[in-house]
Amino acid sequence: MKLSKVILTGAVGVVSLSMAACGGGSSSGEASGGGGEQTVFKLAFNQTEEHPQYHAGEELGKRLEEATDGRYSIKVYPNEQLGGQSDVIQNLANGTVELMWVGGPVLESYNEDFVVYNLPYVFDSYESQMAILQDEELNDDLFHSIEDKGITVLAGVHAGIRNIYNSKRPVTTPDDMAGLKIRVQQSDSQVKMIELMGGVASPMNLGEVYSALQTGVLDGAENNEPTYDAIKHDEVAKYYSYTKHLMIPDYLLVSTKALEGMDEADREAFLALIPEIQELASSEFLDYAEESKQHAEELGAQFNDAGAAAFKEKLTPMVEEYMSANEARQTIYAAIKEANQANPA
Ligand code: GCU
């Protein structure tokens, strides 16, 4: 049963009213504005306090506290304090962490169809990606498909454009990738993508990448400018090359157990806040990317154009193969093409 449908129809079958009081695995016990106990949801985040998703998480907490008369609030744990994404998501699924931001590829191990938004050169523009992520009807089945595994997807947000960076040389053609050991997020699609681009893929959690670059276990990675700069990869891999190969969303996840444990009015108030948080996290990202690039340049990073067309050509058959695997993916792919036409680069 999909939670959104339950909420919309007002059915209470899955709602356990007692859980809000006992905190549903969250830390609780502070006095709330209403004079009762406050439930504090933990929000796990793998990056710094400067990141738009950190701000958006804090803002969600403030607005939630107001909307529930102090019965709920959120504490954001940045910098992988609660662990790397692929570990934290298991705790979210079992309800010991209530909220997290996660990169799209991590969700592929729960439902492979999430791959549709993680494929190279799929979105032509920020506006196109946002139009798709904000289309609730289009995403309804996908976003609720892993609730039986304990995970509810609240929203997808824009998380920049990913490019290749490394410590050896500027990449200007696929040939320059030869022999470069490149970190990817943990999914088969990401491994396959780097192989087709000409490199050697190595999946790992973000927090392990800096030292792997420093010791030479990795030659490079692929990410947006904010991550490159904020996690200080620009100190150890100074060639940042604009392959522009990915525009992968991040998702705000809530533990299905925690969501079901909220009393109905509080849960509705919480869910009503999500669209504005989605907008906030996404739009703030654009300036943040520009500032991060400037900061990395000041530190000596070298940015170059990598001629995306040659990479795109190598990756197109992969995209077609993944997108045509079933009807659900075909429907989403058609919608993306329409969104691209309406919102060109
Ligand atoms: C981006 C993305 C994160 C992801 C990270 C990564 O920064 O926003 O969600 O974890 O890339 O490459 O692991």
C-alpha cells in the first residue's frame, strides 16, 4: 500500500499512533512548544554545513517545529557523522535514522528503475530536470516503490552537473581516460558508465575518496563543483574536466516507519512542507556551484572543457538499453524527452 494514497484517502490502517509518543527510534525528550515531549528526527547528510541541502534540512526542521506546535523537530548530522550513504540507508530502512539525503545511484539497489534519472546526458537543462522531479503523477509509482523496504522517497532535488576530475592530466577526449582509476557512486550503472567513457571504475562512499586520491589508490573521481571543493578533492586532484556527463538528482528520504508513526495531522503538515524544501535545495545549488568553482580555482584547480559530444556518443547505446528495459522506464524516458524539448539547454 502506498503511503501517499493512504494519506490522501484519509485511511488510518497503517498509522500507529503510539509511535510519535515513543519517538519511533528517534531521540526525544525535549520540551516542545506545546509543553509535551518533542520528537527529534535525525537527518543524515554526507557533506558540509555550507551545502544547500544542509540549509534545506535545517529549514525543514524549523518549519516542522512551527507546523506541529513543537512536537517534532529535526537535527541535521553533516559530514557523514552517521555514516556513508550506503550504510545509513539501511538504518533509515529499519527506522533508527529518520531522514537522509541520498544520491540517486544508491537507490538502484532497492529498485533498479531508479536508474532512469542516473543515466548520462539525459537531462538537457536544470529546468527540464526540475519539471520531471516535480511531476508527482509521473513519479508516483517509482517514489513509493520501496516503502515495503522501509524507505519513502519524499522528493528529488537538483544536485548539480557531474564532471571528471583527476590528479594526472586534463581530460579532453575519451582516450585521456585510459587507465585512470575513477571513483563512482555505488551502482552497476555508474561502473558501466565509467568503463564506456574509457576509465577504470571504483565504487566507494564519498568519505573515503579524499585519502584514496591522496595515496594514489584512486586517480580521480566524478562529481559536481561543490563536492569537489567542499570535500577538498581539489587539493589532491587538480584537473577538473567538463565532460558534463551526469545530472543526477539527490533525494530526501524518510523512514517509512517514522512517517507512519507520526500522528495523521502532524504527518500531513510535514508532507505539505516538502515541495518548498525541494525548491529551496535545488535553486540554491546553482549559485553554490559557481562559488565552489571560483574557490577551487583560487586553490589552483584547473578547469577545462572536455568536449562532451565524444563522451555522449559512447554512452548513448547504454542509455537506450537501460531506458527501454521495461514500460515504466519507457514512460519516464518519453516524459524526459518532452521536458527537454520544452526546456532546452
Ligand atoms: C554528490 C551528491 C551526493 C553524493 C555524492 C557522491 O555530492 O550530492 O548525494 O553522495 O555526490 O558522489 O557520493
